[in-house]
Amino acid sequence: VHPTAVRRASPIVVQSEHTSYTNDHIISKFTNRGADVTIVEGQYIVTPTAKPYEFQTARKVAKTGLMMVGWGGNNGSTLSATILANRHNIVWRTKSGVQQPNYIGSLLRASTVRLGADPSTGKDVYVPISDVLPMVHPNDLVLGGWDISGARLDEAMKRAQVLDWDLQRQVMPHMAALGSPLPSIYYPDFIAANQEARADNVVPGTDKQAHLEHLRADIRKFKETHGLDRVVVFWTANTERYSDIIPGVNDTADNLLNAIKASHSEVSPSTLFAVAAILEGEPFVNGAPQNTFVPGVIELAERLQSFIGGDDLKSGQTKLKSVFAEFLVNAGIKPLSIASYNHLGNNDGHNLSAEPQFKSKEISKSSVVDDMVSANALLFKPSAVGAPAGSKEAKGEHPDHIVVIKYVPAVGDSKRAIDEYYSEIFCGGRSTINIFNECEDSLLATPLILDLTILTELLTRVKYRDASAGKDFKPLYPILSLLSYMLKAPLVKPGTDVVNSLNRQRNALETFLKACIGLEGSSDLLLETRIW
Ligand code: NAI
Ligand code: DG6
């Protein structure tokens, strides 16, 4: 491709032997550097490794639809209204003045990466992350989805009580034009009984195979009606209870498909949606904490090479925890206990006031410090080999960690969260740090749904090959762990470690995006500033 054509079509042009551009693709060479470490008689023997890869990214952004499960909820309606406000450039009055629509809180649309330095000034050059590779713009997403509540989108937005009235008032006709969510699958046993009154828009019957076919037809129809290349199916519906993992039912892909045929009671609505998306070859992202991805779903996604990502949006309290706990442990300070409380009064809080649904959330909120703790054996005794299973020694040392959520209707969507970090410091000293934060829950969550959708679409366009073996390009592994930054309990390739550290998650993503244009990952070495 002629360099001028590249320049016109792309905000960044990499001039290097590692990067080439065609009309259809960006192709890059990347060396994955690491180290093999073995311990021999107490000594670490380290062998640096370097493996060459090539990435091929399709340049044409897919015309993308976002089908939300739970479209009429706080997140679904807020996301729709804010996209419409941005698309139609609606400005509104608040008590503090005139407010412009924006995408603040979106990693992709509102944060930057360092590309390098300007040789004439030596100053760093930063670009929006969304400029690194071609990505869908949130304003261009085609919106749709399902909800067990049939409220039209304008009514749903009003019910959510998240957005300023002047914005609601102006965006109302656009929201009304979106219509009502499609009828959804409602198995009352999976969400709190207090949600029953909402369920006036459900697909009739109890035949789960028929329900699966129904959802697949919905996805196909949405795709056809809007002429879409890609549909991301996104669970932003109520948190479900955990499904039991039962051998013969949901432990393998075939067993799960048979369990759906037999309308087995342990197949949840979210699992059914995931299976429908996978069978349609469209990505599915789980924004809630339940174990939608039972082993059978993962096997099915692998078998059909269909992308999945989850679990549970990491918006406020937990995001801060993944930064703060890492700060303590990496500073050589030993957290002894982390006590997290929050209360909120929206419908999510109402659903979570039931014990089985709270349990799902408690699990996803609790796992977030595990990797930081296990990375520091100087502070926390690792699990003892040979210790009785389930014993304290087998689990290894860990800070006490509790999570409490209470439903307080009066505060609505404005969540209040309190965290106490109680730590051991130098020579037996103690430090207590308390953090209180208050935020509009859905306004933190909404940009994450956008980031997850946009990244997911991008990752379906990236292929790789092992350059040393001269193989053909193939898609990435179906579990998109590169989405981890936005997720509380990241789903990863079975057998690989979960990374919870927010900094490491961002670094992984940034390094990957840069690798796709043939640039090395970010180094803060800045050697030129440290030598003569
Ligand atoms: P919400 O309760 O306002 O909305 C959920 C919607 O899902 C409701 O409209 C409900 O009618 C619908 N629903 C329930 N079961 C359904 C089904 N089977 N099919 C289709 N629709 C169904 O909740 P919100 O605040 O929008 O949150 C959505 C989910 O995202 C929850 O699971 C929540 O735990 C999770 N989440 C929210 C975060 C936030 O900060 N707002 C952050 C992390 C996760
Ligand atoms: C109560 O914690 C409600 C939850 O759904 C949260 O608002 C949501 O999971 C966000 O959690 P966090 O811990 O990231 O703020």
C-alpha cells in the first residue's frame, strides 16, 4: 500500500521492518520475550526465552451490534441514553451549568498510551488508545437486546433514576424510538424472588431447547435487520445464583447441549444466552458474577472457536482494591485484613439482598487480591506441599477478607463503599487506612460495557501465527483474558494464572495493542534519561 494511503487511513503509521500495511490488514512482527526459571538446590536458574510471532489485524471495523441481556436495567438504559446523547450531541443543564456528553471512564475513549518521544524536543508523545488500532466508535454501535421487563427504553431510563432530568427529557424521544426489549428467558429460581414483579416480558414455556432456538433466531434477525457484520451479546442482567456443576449435565459441551434438550433445571438463563451466542458464532461477554461459563460452555466455545469473556464488571470499590492491595504488597507492607462494606439502593442492590445472588457477588469481589498475595512469599507463607486438603496450611497465608453488601433503597444508584485496610508495618507496627467512596454506580459501569464491546470486536479481527513454525494465521484463543482490566473475576485459559493487578492488566493490553502495530511494549526504563 502506498504510504500516503496508509497515512490517510490511519492516525498512526509505524515505519519499520516489523510492520507492513495492506489494504485489508496491518501485519506486525513481535518477539515474545520471557524467561524459564527452574530451582535447583535452592538456586534459581534463569534462561531468557524469545519466540517470534506475527499478528495480522483486519483494518475494516465490523458494523457492530450490541445486544444487551437486561437492556432495560440501570446499566442498559444508561448506556443507551448516553450513546444517544453523544450521537446527537445533546447538551443539558445541571445545577452547576451546561454539561456536554462524553465518554469519560472509558479506557479506550478517554485514556492515552505513550508512543515514544519527539526527537526534536525529547518530550513524550501520547495518543488515545482508540487510535492504536482501528476500533468501532461507540456512537456507531447498533443497540438492541432483551429484558424480562417490557418497559420501553425511555420508561426504563426514567425508572433507573440515574441521569439528570434535563438529559432524560431531551433524549426521551430517541430512547422511545428504540422501543421495548425483546422478551427474555426467565427461570425464577436463578434470580431473587423480589424481581418477579418485573417479569412481564418473558418467552413462554419451559422447553429450554425451544428457548435456545428462540434466542438464536433473535440474534440472527437482529444481525439481518441492521445489516451487521458482528453482534456482541452482553449479559448485564440481574446477578444469578451459581449453577451447580453436575457431572453429565454441564461438565462437557455435549452434556450441556443434551441437558438443554432435556430442559435440565440447572441450566441458567445466562448459560443459555452464552450457548446461543456461541452457536451463532458471535462473542458473549458476562458482566455479572455468576458462573455462566460452566465447563461445558468453555468446551463449546473452544470447539467452535467462538469468543467469550467475563466475569463481572470491575467498576469502583473492587477496581480500587486491585490497585491498593497491590500497592501495599509491592511496598513490602503486609495487609492483615481487608474489610469491605457497601450499600446501594438500585435494583441490582435489591436483587443482591437475596443470599444466593449475594454469594455470587461475594465470590467475584473476594478473589481480587489472590495473585498479589501469592506473588510475595516474603510476606505471606505459601501453601505447604502435602498439607491436608482444605487446611489453612494447604491454602497458604492470606489476609482476612470480608465483603458486605446492604440494600438501602433511599440512596438509589449512588453507591457508598467503605474499605478498611489493616496492615503490619515495620517491626510490629500497625497501619489502618480507611477509604470511603461514593459514586453513581451505573455511570461507572456503563463505559466498561463499551470498552468490553469495542475490544471484543477488535479481538475477533486479530489473528496470529508462530513465525518460527511458518504456520497459517489463526484466531486468538476463545477466552478473551485481554479484557481482564474491566472485569472483577477474569476468565482465563484453563490452567493459566489469573492476573488481578490493574496495572499488569493494563500493561498486558497496551503491550498487545502495540505488538499488533509492531511496537515494543511500554518500558519505563527511559534509559536515555539515566545515562550520559
Ligand atoms: P438492574 O437490576 O438495573 O438491571 C438488570 C436488568 O436485567 C433488569 O432490567 C431486569 O429486568 C433484567 N433481567 C433479569 N433477568 C433477566 C433475564 N433472564 N433476561 C433478560 N433480562 C433480565 O442492574 P444493573 O445495575 O443494570 O446491573 C446489571 C448487572 O451488572 C448486575 O448483575 C450487576 O451485578 C452487574 N454489575 C453492575 C455494576 C454497576 O456498577 N452497576 C458493576 C458490576 C456488575
Ligand atoms: C454492590 O456492590 C453492587 C455491585 O453490583 C457493584 O456495584 C458492582 O459489582 C461494582 O462493584 P465494585 O466493587 O467494582 O465497585
